[in-house]
Amino acid sequence: MKPKTKLPEHIAIIMDGNGRWATSKGLARKEGHKEGSLAIDRLMDIAIEIGIKNISLYAFSTENWKRPIAEVRAIFGLLEDFIDSRLDSILSKNIKILHSGSRKMIPPGSLKRIDRAVDVTANNKGIVINFCLNYGSQDEILNAFHKIIQNRLKKKKSLEKEIKPEEMEEALYTYPLPPVDMLIRTAGEKRVSNFLLWQIAYAEIYFTDTLWPDFDKKSLHDALDWYASRTRKFGGLEK
Ligand code: IPE
Ligand code: IPE
Ligand code: MG
């Protein structure tokens, strides 16, 4: 595969279609989530090989609590197994794990494992994998305003002073990740489902019908080739 001319610095992925993948094969939805976690393994290896710096993965949204409790439990169980079985390999691959999302409501066993993964990989210098778990962008933005107010009160700063973009960005769950350059959504839906609304302001958005468990090396290369063909203008004129 020839090297890409332009690589996105930060890719965000709405990993959708696990349920449909399972149903189409006559399997329980849970099996789709399990297969989806294998697609994450595959993605991390390919992304390292290509030299991508940051990937945010939408693993569980603040709206996904509406699903049947058995499915929610299965997803968190899989996440725990994922961390337990991969942490050593994640460390050896120099991967840095981040978590974006609200800590409220995440089962304690899952929270303990995420915190450990973030903690032990904190000094890794390779690819950053940001797990967006119990993440919702509207929640993130409200939380950021709250943080800004608390901070200003603590430092006895005025609440009247205007909020600069940097102050806002520092208060987001994704800080210090750069803005998203490319957002990928698998499984055909054309919506952003409350994902990284601030961070995707100028992202190129790539939709594919491929279901997340089927997303492979070729799928990522197709998305990257499409990205490399885009002209990004950020409101200015083409250079
Ligand atoms: C995405 O797959 C994974 C999560 C939301 C956790 P879905 O479970 O939404 O799969 P579909 O959309 O039902 O196929
Ligand atoms: C978005 O997928 C959330 C994740 C991939 C974690 P959903 O399947 O929950 O989104 P909607 O409900 O189709 O918008
Ligand atoms: Mg879905």
C-alpha cells in the first residue's frame, strides 16, 4: 500500500451496526458487540502501521442507556473483558488510552478498569485511543460550562468575562486531543448521534454501509484515500 499524502491527525469513529451484523447471521445482538471488539483490535494494529496519531471510538452513548438492561450489561462486560485481556498488549504497543464521557452511571468494575488502563498507559507515546464511553456531546458541553464556572469561582475570577475557545476546549472531556479531521460512521445511517459536536466543526464526514464488525484494513484505506482527496478550506478559499 503506498503511503498516504495527507493523513488525518484525529479520526473519530461511530462504530455502528453491531446489532444488524448479528441479526443478519441469526445471532444474538451481544455476539455483534463481541465481533465489534475484534474489529477494534484490528483497527488499532492497522492504524499503528499507517501512523495515525489519535482515534476516538464511540463505544457507548449517553442515549444507549435506553437499551434493554441485558444488552447494556453485555456491552460493559465486553469492555471489561477487552481491557483485562488486552492491557498487556496495549502497553507493549505503546498505545495511550483515554476516556471521554461522564463517569456517572458507569458500573464500578468497568470504571476501575478504564481508570487503570488510562493510568498505566499515561506515559505511552504511541497512538492515542480515546474510548468515548457514556459519552454524549450535549452532556460534555454542559459539563464544560459547569467546570468553567467552578474554576472561575475557585480562582475568584469574574463570571462575567467572556469565554474564549481555549477555555472551552480545556473543559471538554476530549482535552488535549486536537479537533477531529475525519469522522467515520459505519452501517449506513447518516447522522452524528450526539458525537463530538464541538470537535467535528470542520471534520470531513465519511459514511460507509459496512457494518462495524466487517470494518477491515481495506475499509480504513478506502476512508483515508477519500480523505486525502478532499480540499479542506475552513471557511477560507482554496489554496
Ligand atoms: C453500535 O452498534 C454499538 C453500540 C451502540 C454500543 P449497534 O448496537 O447500534 O448496532 P445496530 O445499529 O443495532 O445495528
Ligand atoms: C451511536 O450509535 C452510538 C455508538 C456507536 C456507541 P447508535 O446506534 O446508538 O445511534 P442511533 O441510535 O442509531 O442514532
Ligand atoms: Mg446502531
